[in-house]
Amino acid sequence: MRVIVTGGSGRAGSHTVRELVSAGHDVVNLDVVRPPADLPGDFMQLELTNAGEVYDVIAQVRPEGVCHLAANPSPFGFPRNQTFENNVLSTNAVMQAAGDLGVRRLVYASSEMATGWLTTDELPPRFPFDETDRVASPNAYALSKYMGEVIAESMVRQYPAMSIASLRINNVIMPDGYDVLRYRRENFPEGGVNFWSYIDARDVASAFRAALEGEIEGHEVFLIAAADTCLDTPIQDAIERLYGPGANFAPDHGPFDSAFDCRKIEQRLGWKPRHSWRDG
């Protein structure tokens, strides 16, 4: 399959490019930043908020699939309007051009932040929580990622032949960056803003491949996270220490199980995370 990967020079994007190329796909990376010299596939440099440039490149490449990872990747450190405008405008441009030019499958890098729970003092109604659990959020990054899902829902109505998978990606950890998780353990109970969850960049890449190759109709939202927390403290105790008593845990929720319920993507697309800090 001929596939465009936006943001393919980035952390999760570069792993996605490698995953897709190794699976036999013909990949073109679209990014404002040039990739490392050893990254496979082709590269085209452009500004993804410029709809004209986006249309021009997609018209040239004529992909069958698009993996849209490019975005301002952080909820902090940037002006709110800049984050919101960059993420929403680029997502709208990519999805609109893909629909107009006949792309059949698009996979969108949404975020755990789109759930809203990570930007409020409220707790989800249950642990683990799934794709149906969401609370409104004023955070510009969280709102921009959720708006991408809203755009996706509109696009599949306008273009019935196109299907879109929105992956609510957890905190991405590079394979050589697990020291970040050790820092979170050593500084517990700090670092609990996302219930001490994470995901290896290699698992992000395999999730994009599963969503690109799998059977999807319309627009589907999937949570993706590592199966465990980054803590050596039981999550039930950790939540109570940080938020107080009252969290509603499923009776069979293990002490180190993730707060994010990823069974939907496993059941629908056969994807499961393979990497954990506990494997050393």
C-alpha cells in the first residue's frame, strides 16, 4: 500500500515509518523537519497548516492510506492559540484533502488527553475506563485532539468510501527513554496526571499498522496504552493517595494494570502492546 505518514520525522512518527516499510508498504514522510539519514522511505518537506501545500503533495503521491501524526505534541510550553490552531488546521487540511483525493483509510494520532480526564481533578466513573468515558476539557491541546476526532466523524459522512481510526495515544516513551518512567517511580506520587500510564513508541507504530491494515468502517476511536502502569505501587493505592478514596475499580483490576481499557482495539484489530518497562 502507498502510505503517507505526516510527522514521520518525529518520535512516534519515525517508528511508524520503519514499521510500515518493514511490512512492505511504500511510505512517504511529510514533515516540516527533515528526517534522519537512515530513515527509510521518501520524504517531502511542507507546512501542514498550509492547505494548498497539503493538497498539492497528496495529489502528487496519490496514497491509498494516510497516517496523520504531525502535531504540536505537548500540552504545555506553547501559547494555547498556537497549539490549537496548528493541530486543528493541519488535521482539517490533511483529512479534507485525503477525502477529496480518494484516500480510503486514514489513521489519526489523537491523544489520551482527548478523554478530558487528564485535565481535571475529577476521576473517571470507573477503572479501567474506555473510549465512551469522556469529560469536557478547557486544555488547548486536549481540545485540539478531540476536535480532530470531531472532524474525522464529519469526514466519513462526507466521504463514505473513506474510513478513519482515531488512536488515543498515551504518553509516548522511546525505547531508550525508560529512565523517564524510573523518575516517575522515584518521585511518586508526582507524575500521576495520566494515572501513571505510558506506551512504547514501537507499540504506537504497530497500532498504526493494525489500524491501517484492519477492517474499519466509518470512524472508530481506540485507546492505546501499555498494559501496565509505570509504578511499583498498586494503582488502587496510588489513586487513593493522590485523589483520595472513592475510585471505582473493577473487581478484577490488577494492582499494576493500566487505567486505560484497550480491549476494543484488541477485539477489533488484534492489537496488543508488547513492550513494558518490567521486561528490563
